[in-house]
Amino acid sequence: MATRTPIVVGNWKLHNTISESLALVTELKNQLASLRDVEIGVAPVFTAIQAVARRLDDSNIFVAGQTCHWEDRGAWTGEVSPSLLADAGCSHVIVGHSERRQHFGDTNDGVGRKARAVLDAGLAAIICVGETEVQRDSGQTDATVSAQLDGALRSITAADLPCLVLAYEPVWAIGTGRTATPVQAQDVHARIRQTLASRFGGDLAETVRIQYGGSVKPDNAENLIREADIDGALVGGAALKAGDFVAIVKAARLATGA
């Protein structure tokens, strides 16, 4: 863990106007300006990305897109490409979030195509995986996460790993107030790293950061991130309040002894 810098990203989902977004990131920029040893990012709605990126220019906070399409351009009404996100100021893109899988038809193969497109555009990909409550209760966690990883990593090479972040987000813990225990989360994170090791070798697998996402809050973040294979957090609701998000970032720093 000592060689992996923790990464905390706030996924704002469908929240905040441009003015609200600017007010929030101004608070974050001011409160986190001196913090080091944690990589910090926010993922605003598409309409606020450019304004947020400009406000965060020369700060220690990056901007991420919440999803993208795998094609760079063409007849894809309503979609946005990685190159357009880069043009607006993004350095990262989240792909495969459970809400995209559940409500918008993102498939394992499609997530892999999106991840490849993100990397090809020179951006970093944050790839999400995770099981539903039914899948966990029926003992399908391993099979579900394995299938998602297989699709997501199909075209990923060892050379791509420096620009890759994985996020384990148990669907049953997203927005529900229910959080995986540190032991439950670590168990899946460790198996994800084992999958990486089987594909790329143990040394390279140890360099890849794996976030936890699912009702992360200031009061549980440190215990989660203290686990050996949990390298930060993909934060939902708590990312909409500057005080909560700042507390989670600081908890990540404490958890890793930075």
C-alpha cells in the first residue's frame, strides 16, 4: 500500500447547477489546497464540467466525466466522447457505474469498449464493478465481479495500468445507507487484485489502485481505507457537502499514514 497513492473522487451524479457546482468546488479548492499524498477528483454534471475545470485550474483537484461513449464522433445523439470530455477539462472518466449498468443498459462488453476509448484519448479510466443484493445473497459476488472485470479488461494491456483505477461498488450499498464492512470490502478488493495479478503479474497488480464506493461517509472512510487493498473511495452523496468530502479525503490520508 505504501507505493499506492490513495484516490478519492466525488461523483455528483445528477446534482448541482453550474453556480452550485462552482460554489462547491471553490470550498473544496480552499479547504484542500495544502493537502498532499491523496489524489482528489470531482465528477460534475456535463453542463458544469468546463466551468468547474476552469475554477480548479492550477489546483490539486482533477475533473472527471461520469460516463462517455466509445466512439469519438458520429451519429450518436445525446452521447459524449472521451475527446470531448478532455476538451472540456476532464482528465479522468468513470465507466461502468452501477446506475449506468442498471438504468442505461451498459454491458460488460460496452464498459470495456468505453474504457479502451478513454485510454486511447489520453485520459485515465475509473472502471466500476460490483454485485447487487440478490447476487450477493445468492453467492454470486465472485462470478458477477469476475465477469465484469473480464469485459472491462479485455482490451487493457500492461502499458495501460498507470492510467487505470478500479472501483468496487456493491450495488446494495449505494445510496442505501448500508455499507459493506471493511472485512467484506477488503475480501472483494483482494480478489480483484488477484484477478489483476493473473492477467498482468503480481508486481503490476500491486500498482493498480482499487477504490471502494458505497455509502462512504466521514465516519466510516478511515476504517475502510485502512484495509490492505482499499486505496481510496468513490463517493456519492457525501461528495455533495464540502465538509463531508473534505473529511473523507483527510480520512484517506490518515488511513494510509501519509
